Amino acid sequence: MEIEILAFGITKDIIGNKSLKLKVETPCRVRDLKILLKKDYPKLELLTSLMIAVNENYGDLDLLLQEGDEIALIPPVAGG
């Protein structure tokens, strides 16, 4: 299946765009997506944390992705 991923903050710089279309095998879990993304974009490994949101909720690592899900990469955030 093909999924569209939205990138925010430093993840946008790492993948070189604000969104990315990616073909993944079905079934694909959030855990599988993180592994695939870190393989394709090794600099993601340097982040202290990388959360994946699915349909505006943080995705549990075992959550199965479905065609049409809204997926977002959420990098670590700093604030003061």
C-alpha cells in the first residue's frame, strides 16, 4: 500500500520535504514504518526521540496502518 507521511521540524529537513509518499508492505505497523524510515533516512537515528502520529494520535508501535491514515513524524521538541 502507499502511504503519505507529513514531516515536521527537523524531520522535514532530514527527508528534504514536508511530505513523503512511501510504498509499504501490508500489514505494516508503526514499528515497521519507523525501521523503514530510519533505513532510508539514517539521520533520523540521531534524534533523541521520534514519535509517529496516526490520525492525530500518537501511534502505538504495534498499531496497524491502514490506507488513508494521516501519518505525521513528530521530532523531539524543545521549549522554555
